[in-house]
Amino acid sequence: MRMKLFIRAGLATIAILGAPAAEAQVGRRFPPEKQVIVDPVTKRPIIFLTSGKSSDSKPYQTHPSWAADGVHIVFRSSTRSPDGPQAFAVNEKTGDIIQLTEGEGVGISSLNLARKSNTLYYMRRSGSGPGGTTRLIRVDLTALIFDGMAGRVKPAGYEQVVATMPAGHVEAGGFTLDADERTAYVGFDARVAPPRPQGQPVPQVPGGIRAIDLATGAVRTVLETQFRMGHVQANPFVPGEILYCHETGGDAPQRMWVVKADGTGNRPLFEEGPTDWVTHEQFADANHVIFNLMGHQRGLRKRPTGVFVVSLRDGTVDDLGQLPVNAPSGPAGGFWHNAVTYDGRLAAADDFDGNITLIDRRTNARTLLSTGHVMRPDHAHPSFSADNKRLLIQSGLLTHGKTLALAIVPVDTATAGKPQ
């Protein structure tokens, strides 16, 4: 049964929702850490935007990494600020870094950039336990970055409360903006899940998706599920279409699902066989979803694995290929995460060795772009820039995999897909 819950919240301008830091951190500038090194294998340049000393992570590849101004890349860091994990932006051209949030409860895993305006959205939690409150926050990046770079940050005025979530809201699966950017969708758990035992699947609790009206703050429930919600993402081209997954932390019996914003049309996408291990899905364009059919275990290689594209409209599937088995026994490796250009021409994928491969979707030709970005426990998570000429990754290359740095790998679209 789908319940519909409506909550309204005034658009109150705020400075900080949570305990104030001893010294204001929003707008704080950091000197550039930008450097260029040459990949020892491909001989291509790698432009590092951060040094890795603070372990910086990019947004997940399902969401934009570049702000609408096309220059600033938003990222998260847990050690740059004295008041805990916060959001930052780096100017891709100059390397200048500026802090965007401060205080307690900032949901750095929920950073979400608008495509139609220079705006950042994120969730902030105040209080703990069942009595805590979760709010959706909007940040005016244009004003904040301009004032920060000018050294005249105001004490308030850059943030607005968009909505207050229902009491007991437990975010799960992240949140996303609809194509028309009038609505946001957020995954939730019906109750707090028990801790995940090391090496075990994600504990399963019922969950669902809620919709937030970005103009009024009204919140309603789109659907409820009996499994853990994950990877909530709206079609960036078709309003009212939502992709989500059954999150297990491993192999789900049926990973990918699609639903309309009114809760109708809920259905599986790419119905899985018993040996299929689907993961890391995202929209490839208005009508397709790209995903990985994992081949990291030898037993999975008894049928095709690799990067696939499935049609949302008729279920047809395009196989973009897989890396060969690279070990005589044990894990077989292969592609892990993917990226895609919305024009249908290019895809990219990282692998278990931290290499980045470019794939021509028209011919399936592959080009090795960059190597050695291996890290644990995180991954490269490649994302294309809006002009398709750059890939943003997170890399352990500078720190031997101990911490993460942000790096740009240029893409020569004129020679894309041509072997070296």
C-alpha cells in the first residue's frame, strides 16, 4: 500500500543548522593543490586537483560532479575542516578550493548539484536518535563562491531550508533531482537498520522513496518496498521517471527497478538470471540505462559479462564488452563502475586494478586512458564532464592507495575508441 504524507516547510534562510564551529568555515579558501603528472603506461596527462592529503571524494557517478557554471567541481572531505565532514568546491581552471558547508550533521554523501542553476542541495541532520530532524538544504553557489573568493563572506544568506522530512526519516539510497528540477526524490528506510557485520550483506529493512516539492517543501511517499532502497536517481531527461535498486552490498536477486513519480508502473529492469550479478546502474540517455554485469568471479564468466546498456522502453540490451580473465584462479577482475556520454557515443569504465578504459559505443573499440588508480576500500568512479572532453575520477595514485585525490583525465574525442 502506498501512503501519502504531506509536510510543508517555509523557506527559511539559515546560516548553520547545527552546532556552530568555533570559527566560521563557510567560504574558507584553500591554496591550489593542482599538479600534472604523466601516466607511466599510457603517457597521457593526469591533472590532479587535490593532493590526497585530505582524502577527497567525488559525488557518485550517478549524479553531476560539475556545478552548472561548468568550472567548479563539488566534492566531500572528512578532514579538511575542524568541524568534521563537509562539502567543498575546486575551480578546475585555477585549482582554488573553497569550503561550502560547516557545522554538524552535514550529509556529505547526499551532495546533489542542479543542472539548471548554480545550486547545491544536501541533507542535514540535527539531533540524534528518533528525535532528530532531517532537512533538505539549498545552497546558492554563485553568491557563496563569489564572496568567498573576494574574502567577504556574509554570516548568513547562502543557504535555505527547502523541506523538513517526516519525523523518524532514515535516509537510504541517496536523493536526486527530477529532470524539471521542481521535485527531489529521496530513498528511506522504514526503521534504523542494524549495523552491517564485516563481510556480510547489507541488513534488509523495508524502505521506499519520498518526493519533495522544491517550491513548497511538501513531502509525499512515492512507493514502499520490502527491501533496502539504494541508488535513487531520476531520469535527467524525462520528468517523473525514477531508477532505483535493491541494495544488498553484493548480488541482489533483482537489482534494478523503475517507477513513475506517482508510484505507478513499478517494474524490474533487466530481469536477472540466477548467475547474473548486476551493479552500478545509471541513466545513459533519455531511454537507456548503462550498468555492469560483474565478471570478477570466474564462475560468473560462463556467460557474457561486462558493461551493458538496456532500453527502458523495450528491454533490448547492448553488450559493450568485458576485460579478459587476468588470473588463472581466484578473482577474475574485469570492469567495475561505468560512465557515459549522453550523446550515445562514449562510455568509460574502471576495473579492479584501478585502470580507466574508454569505450566507443558504436564499435566497442577500447582505449586504455589511465592506470594505477587503485585504492581500498573505494574506487575510481569515473564521470564525464558536460562537454564529454574530461573524465573526473578519484585516485589513490599519489598516496599508494591510502587516501583519495581528485583527478581529471582528458578525453580526446577525435581519437576516442582508437587503440594506442
